[in-house]
Amino acid sequence: MKKKPVKLLWTGGWDSTFRLLHVTIGEGRIVQPFYLIDRQRRSAGQEIRVMEQIKDRLFSEYHQVSQLILPTIYTEVNHIQQNDTITEAYQRVKVHSGIGEQYEWLARWCARHGLEDIELCIHRDDKAHRAIKPYIAESNDGDKVTYVFDSAFNTIDEFLLFRYFRFPSFDMSKLDMKRIMILQGLESYMDMTWFCYSPTSAATPCGICNPCVYTIEEGLGYRIPLFSRGKYYMQQFFVGTVKRRSPFFYSVGRIIARAAGWVR
């Protein structure tokens, strides 16, 4: 039987682009990308541009891929119907896990449209990975292993947020993905991906938002310009050293550093 299209949340980021390349070029399967537009995030326009650039290059270099990537389905986050049950579950989970607000509106989006088996590329170093790891089970997708939320835990709040998804990259790090892409000759596509939430006026990564911090700490700091990496180290110094040793000077310095754009 012909397999159904892979329903992928694609953001133009490292993890989801790895999955897009692996499914289309590696497995020859069709992908249906979804993208949710969060107007509160400065990076939304950049993410959309990056996805179009990646597709344009793929279609030029791998002509068959133009038949494998369906047109992206876009949804505005502020158009998603409210769901008090999901929102309240998220608020409770956030207290002890610190997971991002996107998992709340992603769950509301799935619930509103009756979606399931959406691929969400949580990887091994994500906060969300730590939050849901105890409740994840392996599932066979044909001859492949993927990960799903174990329905045995259907009474907990995390189930309400993550029941709609499959997690194909759950056991991988970003460096694992990089090694695979190098072997497949696709590393340059990964370097086109985007991650920064607060791009500079020159459309380069800021170095101090959470995704930039995670990118550096997960071994991909080379993707951030030297000046922005300097801002990262300044922020780490303020938070890790000055704040602990001198709260007063930390408060004063933070006001000055924030005005200069050196820390969040």
C-alpha cells in the first residue's frame, strides 16, 4: 500500500528541516508541511523566507522532490479556537517543566481540526524532551521506529498537550542530525535553516534569545556570528557571575546592557 503523506510541523529550523530532507530525499516519501504563524515572534517572516529558499534550492537540485513536498498549510496562531481544558493543562505543566507556550497553541490547533499523527521534532536536548520522556513509547512506522505519547498515561496533563503528535527525532541530538546530513551530502541545506527568535537588523542571529543560547550550548555555535556570540558570553557572565556576587551591580549593569542590546 502507498504510504500516506508525512504530516510535518516545519519551521525552517534545524530539527524539522532534517526530517523534511530525510523523508523526501532519504525515503522518497511525500510530506505535508504545516506552519503556524505567530505574529508575536519577530522571526516569523524570516522562517517563512528560509523555508521558501530551501524548497527553491531542493526543487532545482533534486527535481523529484518537487513532487514530494506538498504546499505548506499556514494557520494564524491568533485564529486558533480557545480550549480551556488544554490551556489549563498547559499552565499546570509549565510550572514544573518550563516548556514553551507553543505547545499550548499547537495542541489547541490539533484539537480544533481533529489532527493526529503530526510529526513534532522534539530532540534529545529540548526542555520538552525532559518533560515528557517518562511517558513516551516506541511505535513502529512500517520498518521505522518513531515515538508517541503512551496512552497508558491518558489521565495526566501532558497527555492533553502531546497526544496528537509523533516524535521522529526524540532520541537524537542536533549533532547526530549533522553527522547524518554530512554522510548524505546535505549539510549545506542544514546551514540554511533558521533558529533565532529576535534577528538583528541585518537578519543575523542575535546570540541571546533562547534558541541562540541552545544552539551554542548544543555544539552549533559556529552558526552564530562572532559579535552575537560575544553578546551570549556577556549575558552568561552577567547571569552566572555578577548576579550571584553582586545583585546591585547586576541590576544596574543589566539596565545598561539591555539598552545596548547585549542581554535580554
